[in-house]
Amino acid sequence: MSGETDGRSILIIEDDPSNRRIIAKTLSPFYRVVMASDGSKGVLRAKKHRPSLILLDINLPDQSGFDVLKTLKKNEDTRDIPVLCLTAATTEKEEEKSLSLGAVDFIGKPIRPKIVLARIAIHIEIASQRKSLEKLTQQDPLTGVNNRRSFDKALNDETRRARRSHEPLSLIMVDVDHFKKFNDNYGHQKGDEALRLVATALAKEASRAGDLCARYGGEEFTILLPRTTIEAVQFIAENCRNAIASLAIPHAHSESAECVTASLGCATWQPSGEADAPVPNLVGLADKALYAAKEKGRNQIYPALHEA
């Protein structure tokens, strides 16, 4: 391991100042270190910093480390962060409990710096490999953007988040105009190339944290936009439409233009804040808006708003 930090961070949740200093001194040459002296601060800093790994003391002044671990694993923002538990009482019962609650490893005290460093390196590498595999399962092999499975999961997650935060959630459905004619006349290889270019153009427009561009199927794409109003989604959709037209991919057999274009349907859900308010079918709303865009001549956008 080199003597320079690699941008990854470690959160240390430990009430003993001496132990915090020893661990921080050991890790700081290789990782960015964030510290918390109790469980409540640790949870807040885990949500804020999203560290690569958490070192969690089981015996904390304000609450049990096991309770902190439960909280971390229940939260969407922190549940996938690897947690290594620390304790002076290395009993089989404590070790079993920490692992059953989702910890990836258990380290006994007193702190042995080389052991801690080696264990952290192993678990960060395992987490990195897991993320790489997850990315492969979430990626459309042709275009490189997210696939339908990834979109479905993100839509489910963002719907729950929107309901909790009462913030708008928007969706754009994109359909490449007259794409069957493009394939019939230029061949499927040219069609694949066109889809890759379109996907890249769309992904550039969905560049904020939380935005997600996915291939929905065939020549259809989706763009999921959290915290995006009906006005904002129309602006983004128009940018997407222009970005595709600006590719200037020749399409002599299109009935809409001389190049490849797309029709886009936009849907926005503004949660009311009522716990029992129904969740709309955002895909269905965007699909209806997309159909309207096609009916009106294609190569255009059409918005829809659902207030619950």
C-alpha cells in the first residue's frame, strides 16, 4: 500500500480518545479519516460522509454499538457500508451478534494497528469488487447506460424517498422516432451504433447526483429525475431532444426529419404529504405523455403532472 490517501474514507465511531488517535494515526496515511465519539454522531456522520468503511465500537456512552449497527443497516444511505466492530470483550456471543446484525468482521482490543489496517484493506477490496459486479448486473450491455432492472429498483427507491421528503419526482420516457425503418434501411449494426450515441447523449443530460438514465427496452429509454418539478423536467426533456437531433445521424426514411430524432413524454409526481395517499403509476403517466408526443407529430416533448 502506498503512503498517500486514495480518496476513500473511514469513519471511526469510538468513545475512547486514545483509541481514536491510534486508529486515526494508523489509517490517515492511506485513507481520509472521519471520527465520532458516540453513536448518534456516528450515524449522522455516516449519512453525511458515506464512508468506504465504518469502524464501530460496541461499547459507546450513549447507546449500544449493536443499536447503532441496526440503525445503519436500516437506512438506505448507509446499509451497504461495510462495518467492522471493535470491542475489548471478545466473546463468542458478541461476535455472533455483530455478524448476525450485518457487520463484516469483528476486531478485538487492544488495538493492533497492523491488524486493523490489513482487515480494512481486505474488506474495502471486497466491497469494491462487489460494487463492480453489481454495476455489471445493472448495465445495459449494448449502450452502457443502466438497464431495466436497475431502473425498476431506482424507481422504487426514489418513490419511497419522494413520499418521505414530499419532494417531486419526475420521469422522462424517450422513444427514438421511426427506428424500425432505420434498422430496415441501414442495418442492425448501424442501428446499434445509433442507440449507443443516443444513450450517451441522454446520459450527459442526466448528470446530477441521483439522476438515472436507463435503456427501457428496444429503442426506448427512461430518465429518472428526483427532486425535479414539472417545469424543470420539461427543460431537461427539451435539452435531451435537442441533444439527439444534434447528433445529426442521417435517417432518410424518417417521417419526422432527415436525421434521427426522438419523442419524449414527461411525468411528474408531487406528493401531498399524506401517508395514505396513493402512489401514481409514473411509468404509465410518462408513457401516455410519450404517446401524445407521437400523436402530435413526433420529435417533441409532452408533459403530464400528477398531484397526490
